[in-house]
Amino acid sequence: NDFFSNPRVVQEVEKRTKKNSKKSMKSVSTELKELFNKYKEPQLDSTGKSYIGIDGTMRYLEDLGYEPEDEVVLCLADFLDSQKVGDFKEEQFLTNWNNVGCNTIEQMHNYIDINLRPKLLDDPEYFRAIYQYTFKFILEKNEKTLPLDMAQEYWHLLLPGEFSLELETFIKFLHDTSKTEITRDQWNMLLPFLQDYHNDPTLNGYDESQSWPLLMDKFYEYIKSDEH
Amino acid sequence: MLPNSTRGRTKIRPPRKILSSEVDVEKSWAVLQKAIEEIQHKNASKLSFEELYRNAYNLVLRKHGKLLYDRVEGQIRKCLSEQVRLGLLNKLASSGIDDRQFLQALNKEWEDHLLSMRMISDVLMYLDRVYAKESHLPLIYDVGLNAFRDSVIKYNNNEIGDKIITIIIDYLNRSRLGEIVDKFIIKAVIYMFESLTEVVNIDISSVSGSANYGENYYLHYFEPRLMLSSHEYFEDKSIELLDQRSGVIYIEKVTQLIQDEESRIQMYLPDVSAPKMLELMDNDLISRNLESIMMFETDGLKLWINDDNYTLLQLLFKLITRVDSEHEMLKRRLRSIILENGEEINQLSNEQLEQEVTQKKQEEEKKRIIAEAHGKKLVVRHRSSKEQATRYAIRWIHNFLSLKRKYDLVAEKSFDNNIGILEEIDAAFSTFFNSNNKSAEYLSLFIDDCIRRSLKDKSSDEVEQTLNNCIVVFRFIKDKDVFEKYYKNHLAKRLLQQKSLSSEIEMNMITKLKQEIGSSFTARLEGMFRDIKLSQELSSDFNNRFARQDVGETDAGAEIRQKNHGRKLELDSSILTTSFWPMPINKSMHSIQYPDELQVLKDQYEVFYDIKHRGRNLTWAPNFGTVDIRIHYPKKTYEVNMATLAAVVILKCFNDSEDLRNKHTFEEIQGITQIPVPELKRHLQSISVASRSRLLKKTPMSRDICAGDLFEINEHFKSPQTRIKVLTVASGSKVEDDLQRSETMEIINKSRIMETEAAVVRIMKARRELKHQELINEVIKQLLNRFKPQPSFIKQRIEDLIEKEYLKRDEKDRSIYQYLA
């Protein structure tokens, strides 16, 4: 959009980033580049960039030793600034791994296991960031909302086991009220909501005049109107 | 205080031991005792004050103060108990003495006793000053009063006191029955009671032996009995009044009773009792009963309001004001009565309507009979159910206004225009007004009726009054946007059909609305009005100047003119700004094939308009206009006014002078004219089925227009008038049916979504960051003049705006929204 309203600025910004990336590219080891090349798609993507696609990602994960449904994969995706499933861009791959000094599969594996995985468990802010990032990451192109089954899958994957009871009640409610799509706001708010709900299982302290999304208000009414 | 100087003075005091040995206690006391007896027997004149004083002085000086004090008290008590008390008891026992005489005797004893006590205490001044003071004992005078209390009044279990209290209360009760009683004696006795202090503390000799100030026999013994007996009296009275089952009687009697009682209290009772008595009375007579009295079916608040019984209502108001400055019980009752009245309005409007219909029917029936007698046939026109519903709407608003007026008068004349009550009345009216989901439409119809016909020939004052009344009702509308929607529709019809009595009235109404709620509400209404004004100027310009001067007259135009016997065609146009008017542009009208006559006019106008306003886009809406045509039938020529679309049919398909017997099927007509099918059916119906305007003959002659029907000029067309108006279905403003209403509400709801989102964005743009609750409140405030959105409605809009990335939640605090530029 900016391109149309202000093409020069955008072009300059692009130039700059290219320069920057070139600079950092210089220090990237050949080892890391070869590693990328091992997984990359033969073709460039629609914007003319080299990237690792679905197949490459599967192989990469296998080599790293992770199942695709390991939640740490989401941390990896976040770490590599991936905008959608099965899409690691060359630039981010090289820069970001280079920044933390990882050049081999082993180093990467260690980095993930030592830095990312524990952080997901211990750092609520990081967890929240990963949780919110996930919505955008798994969203289909041009879609605004997430299909419920997809959302459900990732909730089960991501949300801590201590909320499982509350989560199941919530999911049952979604099915009972034939909800099929989840918006970003609903997704984001579910995490703090489940925390509150976990601490107040009767929801007696719930206040509909607060800023919870309407979906939560309806859930509250659902809980209050019936024994589920 | 000054211990040093006191000690110093003691030092220079003369020796006293000689005196102390000289005094003979018993002798001195004998003198004093004798004197006290004399005083008590009113023989004081012979006594020597100086001698008595000295005796007492000496006794006190020689430390016999206690002895003297005790003996004096004993002497006083003895006299009171043996003489005064017994004397009074004798009087009580004797039959020759009535209550009044007894009280007078008592009062006499009391006054004598006070006099004696004054003398005795003068004599014993030194005892008071030295002994009583040092020992913290009551002064001798007070000892005398206490002695009177204990030895006379309260002696033997309050024997005499009880009797006195009974007598006084009996007096008061007799006074309540209207008997005149001796107020002086009552006052005197009560004054005596008040003078007799009561010791709350049982230990008389304690430091606070002088008794708590204000605690006295009156408060302790008399007042409770007074309260009890008054309570009984009020209760009996209210039961007696309630038995009559008449609110009027109760309120009038109680008002009188309270007045009497107030003057009685003032006359007989001390100030301390007045507030207690008033409270008791108000509670017994007002608080406990008045609400149930207002609820009397046959003679209660509802009836009095109905009967405009201002005097009684004022009494009621005053009574309630006594017990509650907020008038809660009155407000409660008013509210429920107004809600009942609201129900009755629905009923009443129906009844009035039925009456009207019956009356109309009778009149029509009469007319028909007369017509038949003259050998004519008259078709009785029945009102459609929609028309009925519209009459009902107008009635309803009318009745609503009368009811409101009624309550305004009651509030003014009886309730002192009390703000709280006025608010309650308004709130109740608002509740029942808005409980009718058609009320906004009703008001618009009512105004429509006023401006179309009912204000005809009314004085400007009356017009003003009526329009002001409309604003009164308008204030009650919760969702003003609904009203706006209807008002626009009705105004559009009035303006386009030129049905307003005068544009002054129209403008006046709009101005009033503007004053009431602001120009944003009326901007589009004014725009519509302006459009019509400008259109009139444009039309006359077009017809007078442009067309006359043959500027832009095309060859085709000239040809038509010739065909039309040299007369020019005239065109009255209404140029409507799309965004002001409620009617959507009807795209299906674009393809209509106009007859040459109209096409030429249309082309000419477009040229004319383009000169006037270059670059503006004209979209024709033939579904709103009418055309006057002169039609030559074999027998007669008629001037017919009909809808433009009907004229298109006639001119396009049946104006071939070569072949008047031209026949067309429905499909052919549709093909030639390109008028959309539903519209075409409607208009064909009006010119081939409707009894008064059967310009065309339809085969078969059924009511409905069906595919394959044949149409031709009705050669046998006959009408008593030369000028005929073809009525197309529903020309007036009508109440909507349920389907239309739900469509209208859907449109309104859509615009509410837009308005709410716009408000949220506006607020957030200005504030950048806002708490959830504040945003909700602010939105409600901004939309106050439009409608009242539910918080959940606003919430949904906020979520949509988050989705559209106009807003986002704060990372840290989810109850804060941030505006995304």
C-alpha cells in the first residue's frame, strides 16, 4: 500500500535493507548457507526470494530431531520470523541463526533445547508471545478467522495441561453453540480468560461489563444457565 | 483554685470554740421546726427571719449541717405526706369533688408548697451555701420539690400521680371529641410534672444527685402514657375511617384530624413532646395506611386522577409530604397507575376507532339508501385495514398526549410541580411509550396527519400548540433514529405528493425538532425540504422560460408540439439529492421505454439541467411521478391524472390513432414498456380493474393481472366527472405491517452498526487510548440523541474494529484499547 502512496520512500527502505542484509550475509558461514541450500525449494517464491518450503521444513525438522507437532516448532518458526506454515525465508534463516552463532544442525538443536524450550515453560511473556504469534502463523492466506478445528488442534498443542479441564468446557461450548470460526481477538483473549477461569471455576467473579470479548460473555451465560 | 490565699484567710479567722460550746442543738432545731410548721400552715407573718436565720447559721457553723439538713427534709416530707397527700386522697375519695376541682386543689397545694419552700430555703440559706454545697447535696428548695414528688405524687406506688395522669389524658381525649376543657389547669399540671426532676440514677446520694437535666416526671411517667393513649386513639380513628372504604373520606378526615391535633399539641403539650406526637400521628395515620388507601379500586388515587380531583390530590400530597419528603409511596402508585393507563390507552384507542367506523358505516349506509332512492347505485367504500391501523396510531398518540397533559396538570395543581414526582411521571410515561415498539412510527404518522389535514384552518396558536405537543411526545422516544427513519419516509411522501397544508408548518416542525435535538438530526430533513423548494424554481424556470423560448427544442419536440395542437408539454420536476431522501435509486426503472412525448420532455429537461448544473448526474425515478393526459373517448373527453408508469402504458401501447382497437397481452405491454413486472401489474390494475378508473378493458375481467391477459381501450368508459384521478395503491402514509417493520428495523440496525463504529472510531481517534468502560460510556453518550445501544452491541462493534485493525488491545492491560492510525 505504501508503495503506491509513496514509492520513493519504500524503494529506499528496500535498498537499505538489502545493503544491511548484504553486510550481514558476508559474515554468514558457508556451512550455514550450505545447510540452507540443503532444504530450500528449487524455485523462488512469488516475491523472488529463496525459501524452505513444506518438504524442506519436514526434512529440516526431522534432521533437527523434532516431530512437526512439537510445540517447540512454533518457537522455531517465531525465531525464524516465519509468516506462515512451511515457509522459512533465506534471509531470516541465515541472519537469525548467524546472530546466535549456530551453523550446524547440532548447534541449532542445542540452541532450541537450551534456549527456546525452557523459555516457553518458564517465561509467561514469551509463552504469550508465541501463543499470539501462532494465530497469525497458522492462519490461511487472506483469511481473517481460524477454523475451529484448526484452533482446537493448536490449543491442545500449546495450552498448558493445567487448563485442560477449562479448555474442554470451552470447546464443548463452542461446539454446542455451533461456532465455526475464531477471530484473532478471541484467540488472544482465550489465554488470560482460561487463567481467570482456572482460578474462579464458578465464574462468580466474572463481569460482563468488562472488556472480555462477547464470546466470553456468551460462555459465561452458557455456564450460568446450565450445568455442563 | 487559690489554695494559698484560702489558707492565709483561715489563719486570721477568729477563734470559735466559745460559740460551739454555747449552742443547744435541740433548742435551735425546735425553733426552726416550729417555724417550718408555721410556714407550711401559712402563718409565716409572725416569724422573725433574722432569728431563724441565726439559728440555722449557728447550727451549720457548729458542724450540725447534716443534722439540720436531714431534719428539715424529714419535716417537709412529714407535712407533705401526712397533710397534703392525705388531703388530696380525701378529695379523690369524696364524691362532691370532680376531676377539675381535684386538679385545682392539687395545683393549689403545689403552689403553696412552692411558696413555703421559697421561704424555708431563704431561712436556710446558709445551710444551702455551706453544707449542701460542700456535701454535693441538692439545695433545700430542690429537696422540697423532690419531697413533693416522693411524698405526694409518687407515694404509694405513684398513687396520686397515676390518678392525675389518667385525668389529664382523659381531658385530652375529651378535647379530641370536641369537648372544651380547661386548658389552664392542664398546662399548670404539666408544668408541675416538668418541674419534678427524675433521678435516672437510683443512688440519690451520688455525685450526680441533682439529677440529669431534662429528666423529669413528665418525660418519665406522663409522656409514655400520653403516647400510648394517643396511639390507641389514632389507631381506632384510622380503623374507623378505613372501614368506610373511601379514600376521599379518609384523606379529608385525616387532614382535619391532623390539623386539630396539631393545635391541641400546641395548646397543651410542652415543646419536647410535639415532635414525638407528630411523628406518632403521621406514622399511625399516614405511613401505615395511605398507600393501601391510594390503591382503593373504587375510591383511590387512580380515580381521583381520572376525575381531576385536584383539591383532594393536593391534600394527599401534603399528607405524604409530612412523612416522606421523597414521596416514595406516591411515586410508586403513580408509576403503576400510569402503566395501567398506558394499557388503557391501547384499549381506548381501539374503542374510539370502532366507534368511528360504526359511525362512518351508518353514514355511508344512509347515503346509500338516499342514493338508491334516487335510483342511483353507490359503491360503499370500505376502509382498508391499513387505513384503520393508521387511524389507530393517530388516536393512540392523541390519547397519549391527553394523558400526559392530565398528569402535567395534576402535578402542577396538586403536587406543587415537585421535581421528583415529575421525573417519576416522565419515567413511567417513557416506559409505557417505549414498550410499544410502534410508538415512534405512530408519532410520525400523527405529525403526518396534522400536516396533511388536521391542522387545516387552525389558528397559528393552535398549530403551535399541536406541534409543541408533538415535541413533548418526541422527547419520550428512546430510539430517535427509528423516528427519523419514519419521519423521513412520511415527509418524502408529503413533499413529493404536495400533501402538506403549508411549507410553513413543515418548516416549523423541523425547526422544533432541531431545537430539541440538534441540527445533525434534521440536516437531511432540511435538505429534502430545500430540494423541493429548488425544484419548484427549476420547474417554473423550465416551463416558463426555457421551453417557451424554444431553446433546445429538438425536432422531435417540435413534432410533438404540433401533435399536441401547439401546446407545450409541461414538466414539474423534483430534483432529489440521493443521500437526503429515503427512497433508494430503483435501477429497474432505467430501462423503461418512454413514449415519445415523455422522452422528448425528459431529453429537454436533461439539456436544461445540464446548462444549470454542469456535471450533475440525473437519475429518473418515474415510479414517483404522475402525468396528466387528455383522453378522447368516443362519448367524451376526459382529463386523467395518473401515475407516470400508467401513463407510459397508455401512451406507449394504446395511443395509436390508427387503430383504437389495438389489443396487447400483458407480456407485450411488458416488452414494449420494459416496466418491471410487479410495478406493471400494480398500475395495470389501477387502470383496468379499479372501478372508477377503468380506462382499459381487460380480458378476462378478473381482479388479478395474470400472464396472457388482454388489454384494450375501454370504449365504454364513463365517469361523472371530466377530471379523473387514477388512484394507485396506497397513496397516503400508512402503518407498516410486520414484514415492512422488520425490513425497516434491519435498515435501522445496519445504520446503527455504522453509527456506533463511527462513534467508536471518532472517540478513539481523539483519545488514542481508552479504558473499556470509559469507551462504552462515551459511545452511549454520543449516541444518546440517536438510540440506546446495549453494551454488548457496542462490544461487538469494538471487536469488529479490532478485527479490522482500527483498534488494538494494550499489550499489558487488555481492558485498554489503543487507536491504530
